[in-house]
Amino acid sequence: MIDLYKTSPEEFEDAKRISFRMYLNGLSQYLVSNILNMAKEYQGTYELMVLWEHALESGDLFEKKEIEKDLLDEIEDWKTLNEWK
């Protein structure tokens, strides 16, 4: 059965590429590694990464920062969920 919300292997390869760009553009190693770990499992995280890359390429710094905040919120939620497991 295909999980519609799980990142595909191809998407995860793309996520690795985007995460390197994130690091090169000033995001901390801590943040990038957490984002990449989440992107392994959650397609929504990968989709935010793609949006972040589009904002970077278009020069939309406000949107890029907003997406970074969303990713930080996802990390906090993810860590809270994993504490309960």
C-alpha cells in the first residue's frame, strides 16, 4: 500500500539537496538536520522545503522567513509527539 503522506525516495533525494542549500544559506546544522530527519517521513515537511527553495530563488525573503518559522513549529510538534511514544 502507498502512504500518500510519506516522502518518496525521489523526494527525499531532493530534500537532501535542498537541505544543503538551507545550510549554505545560514540555517543552523541543528535545524537542517531536524528538517531532513522529518522530511524522511513526512511529505509535508518536504513540501515546505520546496516552497523555501522557491522563495529563496525568487528573492522573497519575507516568505522564506515565514517558511523557516513553519519548519521550526513542525520540529517542536515532532519532538513533542516523539516524547509521547
